[in-house]
Amino acid sequence: MIQGLKVILSLSGCSIKAISAVEQKIKFVNRTERSGRVCRKLWLLRHNLSMAISCVKCGRQYDVTLFQFGRTINCACGERVGFEHKINLSKDEETKFFADVNVARVVRWLRAIGIDTTWEDAISDEDLVRRAIEENRFVLTLDKKLTEEWRVDNVLLLQSENSLEQFQEIVEHFKIKKPKEFFTRCLVCNTFLRNATALEIAAGAPQRVRENEQVFHFCSNCAKLYWQGSHTRRMQEAIEKAFNSIHK
Ligand SMILES: [Zn+2]
Ligand SMILES: [Zn+2]
């Protein structure tokens, strides 16, 4: 029985440590069940320990290995079969995102307010979902098909084609607060920025900028130098506007 549970847990992306913790709890629950204090989640797990997943409509059974990382399949009766993968963020864990290639332009807006957001060109849906689950990231997409094929609770299906409106949808959905400081993260590669050294400023900024600007930040991953130019000012204005229209 515990063996079956271990398979289900590992297929849904749980770590070995988490699995053995649940295993210990199950043993404990088995001993203390009569006391009536059985965690609902464990109770549900204990009653779903079979190696097959049934179609709710026709009852046909499918092997659990078909549903790795929240994948769903089409049953012969037309119903979609699957079981949902849940991601559990710890209390102080920040919301992180994995953007589908169809919403890649929203990435820089999120990075501009310091949110850890990644994306990859030419990644399959399967790899995208697996990576997002492994890294505890929420998936952002415009692709309805992805949300039908993968039954995972960490996908936000965006509506707008416009990246700033998408940004607004995300901020609204996840109740993201406006940051105190903007541009703390590299817009190109997602790395946290640090203060630039004099040498880096001399090498990366034209003289006119060096004379007019005081604050320079540097990405030590991709060697990009940042300062508050008209471009970042425009971006920040657009972001402020987006936040203001949400909280009205
Ligand atoms: Zn069916
Ligand atoms: Zn960078």
C-alpha cells in the first residue's frame, strides 16, 4: 500500500524527503486512526492508493504512470482523465513564474518589479510543466490547450495579447504588491543586480550618461549595465499606471 503511494507521490514531483515524511505519517496514522485525528489529506491519500486512475464518466481504468506531472489523457468515452498536481509554496516563499513562449514579452515587466520569472525559447509543454513543478513556479500562458492537457494548479491562463495588460492580469490574480524599488533584477537574464563599480561604469556608459546619472547597477551574469534612463522611466510609469488601475 505504501509502495503505491510512493509511486503516486514521486510521479507528482514530490522529493524523496517529502515522500518518506508522508510514509512515516501514514504508519503513524495507521496506528492512531482510532483516536480520530486523521489529517484529511492523508486520509484522501490512503483512499487513493490504487495504481490505476479511473475515468469519472465511464469507469475505464488507466495506469498511474500515464499522468506524470499532472498530464491528462483523453478517455475513449470523450472525458478527460487526470489527477491534479498541487504545488505547495512555503509561507515566506515568493511567487515565481515560468512564462510560456507565447507570453515571453510579459517577462521583462515582471522582472522590472523584482519578480523571479523565467522563460525558454522552443521548450515543449511537457518540459515547461515539469520544470515549473520542479522549481515551484507558476506557469503563465495564452495556450488553452496546455491547461486542458495538464491538470496542474499552477497555471494561469492569460486573456490579453498585450504584455502590459497581461502584467496587470498577473498582478491582480496573485495580489502582487507594488515594490518599493524598481529594477532590482536583470531584465535580460533574471539575475539580481548589484551596484556597479567605477570600472564597469566607465566601460559601459557613455560620457553624457556618466555626467548626469549617479546610480548604476550591474548584472554580474550577463555584464549589462543599468541606469535610470528615459526608457526605464517610461517603463516605471507604465507599471505605476498598471498598479493604480488595479487598486481602484
Ligand atoms: Zn471514460
Ligand atoms: Zn543579466
